Amino acid sequence: MPRFRTKPSIPAFALYGEASAAQPDMLHVEPIQVRSKLYRWEIEAHTHQGLHQILWVASGPAEIALDERRERCTGPVAIIIPPGVVHAFRFSRETDGFVLTFNPRAVVEGDVPATGEALRDLFAAPQILHLEPQAVATGRIAALFVDLADEFAAADSAASPVPHWLGRSIVWRLAQQSARLSQGARRGSGHADLFTRFIVLVEAHHRDHWSVARYADELGMTPERLNRLTRAETGQSALDIVHARLAREACRRLTYIAAPVSKLAFELGFKDPAYFCRFFKRHTGASPRDYRRAIGVADDARG
């Protein structure tokens, strides 16, 4: 399993290693090797707040960390990174592909609603899409990235709508592949839209420890109806989903942040670190320190 270094905190960038802020309509693409070569082929753990990112590995090896998930893979692979997801990569000189970073406005503004739906579905969760090397769809996606990089590098790219069209096409194609690979992904419906709104609220407030009643009230429904909705969509109760998200955030922080368990517990909204340890073990089967030990992260920050 790939191992990445822990840090005192997780930095957020528009583009990795750069201090400049993202523009409202930002769309940026570059070959993987351009930036990774500067950092000796390792991109350390970081996030992008408010920005979507697609890493397209056309060929060659890559070691990937998405939150607590870690994987070694060989292209063609598309790594889908929603805003706020902690990610890190390790490449080699043989790795070929592109990194596309964009504000969602860059691909959906002024377009038909279906593009927004494709964007929502594709980025509903971080994912790694393993594509068939000889498939026609894979060839189309690879060609779109090459065309986008060429258009982005053109002298008139800032005034041209073509990069945005190509970015939109990439989102469309990858959303199709994601739906195919997930074997029966949810189709858009009133229930699915309500469920998506619930997930957005959970993403924003899981560390606030809202009750199910509070989530239901924000959605204009009763707790009973919210539970029926979540069970229909996932087979889980609303509270199960909230707790799973909180446990995933705990795994993320234990993996990437070199801080005492007690400090992480308080940051996650727990008033009692001992209760946090019991919560974490109930949902993962291991104590926080055992979890760190199992994934090869040193627990040298006591507390």
C-alpha cells in the first residue's frame, strides 16, 4: 500500500504549490510531468477548496491517495477529486497524462441543465475510474485531453470558448463512464435531488453534530421521511450516513495530520476524546492509534 508523509496541517491550493487564488471561472490544464517533475514526482497531501479536479493518467504508473483510500494503478485511469477531498500522488518519469482543475462555473455556466447533472453525478464522491485501454470511449477521452491542452496553450486561449467546451465534453464523457462502471447509477429524480441536498448538508455540517431532526428541518421534511429517503437510496438510515461521513473525516485526519488524537477529536466536534475513540472503534473496528499503526502512519504525537 502506498505511504505518504503526514503534515501538521493540510494545505489548500488553487494549483499545487502556488499561493495565487483561483479565478471565478478558472479552468487550467497541464501535463502531469510539468508540476510533478518539480517536486521529484511526489505531490504531497493537499486540497482544493471550491475547485474540481480530474487527473487523467493516460499511461504509466501512479500511486494515489484519496482521503483514506490508497491505490497503485497504471493508466488509463481517471481520478475524480471533488472540492475539499485530501489527495496526494506519486508518479514516475514514465507517467503520462494531464491534470484538469476548474471552477464548476467554467463548464456549466450558460449551458443546458444536463451538464450540471453530469458534473454533480461525476463528483458526488471521490473515485478512481479504471478504463479499458482499447475501448473507443477511452480513446475519445484521451483525445479530448490532448485537444484541451493544445487549446489551453494557444495564444488566444483566454478569449476563446473552446477550452470550456472541451472541458465540458470531458465531464460528459467521464460521467458516462462512471455511470457504466457503477452498474446502475441513480438516474435524476425528485428523490435523488433531495438525497443530493441531504449529502451536501452532511458535507457542510457533519462536524457540527447536527441531529437528524435538524437535517430534516433544513430539507423541509420530517425525520421519518428523511430516513425513508436515505434507506431507499442507500439502505442506510440518515444517522448512519452522517456517522459514516464523520468517521471518514476522522480517517482522513488520522492519515494526513500529525497531531494528537485528542486534538483531532476536538477539531471533529467531539467534546470528549474518549468518546471519540469509542465512536471511531465502533465504526472502523480499530482504535485511532491502531488505525494509524495499520496504515503505516507513526503515532508519535501523543494525546
